Amino acid sequence: MKSLIMTTALMMSLSAYGATTEIYGKVTTIIASDSTIYGGCMVRINSPVGAAAKGLNCPAEFDFVTFSCDGTMHSVSEGKRLFDLAQLASLTNKTVRVFIDDTRKMNGWCLGYRIDIIEQ
């Protein structure tokens, strides 16, 4: 009984902290904006199992992620490089794997901090 209580307490404390996960899918929408919204850029990943379904605190209705092209979350060059890879994947119709962090957000959207183009 004591171990059950300890395990429950541990699980409850872990859910209070942010998480990261990866999602797979195709880039279906590309948004470039001024730096006052979405960190200047974001993409939508058409994923069969999205970030919210994997337990992240990200908007559930769409799997949009920001790459923070304005440099708020990481360097401008890093954000633009991630965004460039997303555009390349969209143009070549490749599947991507995007790593998402729900502790870092722009206008409520979670940050994508890594993107891999997957060969099929």
C-alpha cells in the first residue's frame, strides 16, 4: 500500500512538469509572419498521433508548432534553419519527425526544437 501511494505521488508530480515528445507526419501548412505572432514562423504537421494525444500541453485541434524564427526561444539562425527544413519537406512531400517542447510556447503554440526529414 505504501508503494502504491509513493508511485501515485510520483506520477502526480511528474505530470505537473512540462514534457517533450516527437511526432511524425507531413508538413501541410507553412506560416511566415511578423515576429509579433508565432515567433515569426510556424508549421502544421498532419500527424496521426499528435502532440496533445501524446500527453503534451499543446493545442489539440491542430498540430501547429513554432520554430521561433524571431530568436525568442533560440537563435534566429536556428529557428530559420528548422523552418527551412520544414519547407523543404513540404516541397518534396517527405515525412518529418518533429521534436516538441510544451514548456516553451509562442502565443500558446508549442516549440519545435528539432526536425528530421525521413526517407520513405
